[in-house]
Amino acid sequence: MAKIHFILQGKGGVGKSVVAAFLAQFISDKGAPPTNIDTDPVNSTFCGYKSLNVKRLEIMENEEINPRSFDTLVEMIAAANGDVIIDNGASSFVPLSHFLISNQVPALLAEMGHELVVHTVVTGGQALLDTISGFNQLVSQFPAEALFVVWLNPFWGPIEHEGKGFEQMKAYTTNKARVSAIIQLPSLKKETYGRDLGEMLQDRLTFDQAIAQESLTIMTRQRLKIIKGQVYTQMDNATVL
């Protein structure tokens, strides 16, 4: 049984492509490289990771899902030998979510013997309420076949509202049964760990590529090893992955 991972969130710049890249590296390191697809119509960041062999697929036309392009996506999923990761842009969040649900794609994937795993990002700062709203939309609209993984990204600030963390918020407590895993991305000091990770992401490098670069300082590579370990430990504990 393969897992079909969709990265979905209606707010831009919250780390969807980072999640896709981390997920692709994690699954590859387990010995079964996934099929990676970038459908973001505006910022094809995931496609920039050359070592991950990401395929670019345009699924939008005139702000709507092109049915024939979506058919191609389903055929790519059907032809894949293992897991599939699909990074989707903020601008296509609503039409793609609607298209997946109205065409009963979660049930179709189940009939094909696959599991649908929806990954969504919740971030702090000004985007907090928008990303919480996106999470709410997804869990309320997708059927029971869909499994959910929530990635908490504190890059823009603490994920807190009225003194409550995500797991104390009504959005989560109401939908707790639908969430298979929560992955907390580390809060990093910007002048050290944060800078090192930011430069790695900007260069579209995997952890292994960056750690192997002798042009980086020993401590930079050490910090990247620590970040990788922190993220991978949580992903290892997420049995849905």
C-alpha cells in the first residue's frame, strides 16, 4: 500500500515546500524514493530540488483545475512504484481541494489500495488564524479516508492564541480524532541554526547535500545534523508516515 501525500494550505509562505522537501528526504532515506510532484502554479519551490527529481505539472488554467491535467496527475499516481508527494500552491488550494472532494478522489485512491495523507501547515504570527482556518476547512470537508498530519512551523512566531497552544485550541480539540500526527518544526535561533537552515533551503539543498559540503564550516554542518535529527525523530514517531 502506497501513501499519497498532498501538501495543502491556503496561506502562502508558510512552509509547504519545506514540508514537501523534508518528507521526500525522509522517505528516500528509508530506501524507497517517492515520486515527487510540484503543482504550485506560482512558486514551484519544490521543483527546485534537483536531487529529489521533482516533476512539474501544471494543473491550473484560468484559476480553475484543468480536468485533463488532473487526469495526468492521477495516472502518475497510478504508475508510481511507491509513495507520492504532491506539493500544491496556496492559489490552487480551494479549487484543488474542491476537485479532490467532488470527484471522490479519496475513495478512488482507497480503491487503488493507497492511503491519502493530507499534510497542512499551521504557523505563528499574522498567518496563525489563516492557517488555522485552512486546517478547519480541510478536516471538515475531506471524508474519513483522508488521514491528516499537522506541521507546526514557528518561523513567524509562537503558535499561540489567547494563551493556548495548538493542541489546546478548539480547532484541534474538535477535530483531534482526524489528526494522525503533529510534527513540531524546531524554533531556531536566527543567527545560528535558523541562518544555517535558511541558507540550505534557499540553495535548494537536501540535508545530506549540505552536510557533505566541505565549503561549510564544521559547526554549520553540525547544526544541520542536529536539526535533521530533531525533525526525523518526530517523523519516525509519526506512524502514518
